[in-house]
Amino acid sequence: MYQPTITDVDARELIEQGAQLVDVRNPHEFRHSPVPGSVNIPLPVIQQALKQLDKETPVVLYCVSGQRSGVAKRLLEAEGFSLVHNLGSFTRLLERQ
């Protein structure tokens, strides 16, 4: 089980400072409940979409439970991304708005 590596408060602060917010859910899930400011890069294609992301800018990943975003975090780190955070569930960004 993957655990979040960042709090929702810290994630919001990073996003306000320009962090890349990446939704790794499938396109249907993304369309059904998008998070403003996020980009949808589904987990199965994240390695083919690395050029969409800046290695020097923090990345905040999320999905439904944190499982897929945890896998995505490991994949990005293996590709040289060092500022990667697993928020876990997208609902953590919808709370306390």
C-alpha cells in the first residue's frame, strides 16, 4: 500500500508556487471529477509523456487511493525526477476549499 508523501496543506502551497499537478487516473475518471489546474497523464502512459513534465519543477501526483500515484512517483524518480510527491487521493485537494 502506498502512503501519501505530502500533506494536503503542503501540496496546496507547492501548487500555488507553480508545482506540476498530475492526475494519473484514466481519462474517464479525470473527466468525471477533474481537479482545477491539473493535467491528466494516466499511469499506463506516464513514461511516454515524460516530455510534458519539467524535471526541475516539483510534481504532485494523485489518483483515487494513492496506489497509482505511488507507482507513478517511483517511475518518475527512476527517470531522474527528484521533486516528486504522492498526494494520494484527489479528494484531499477538494477538502477545505
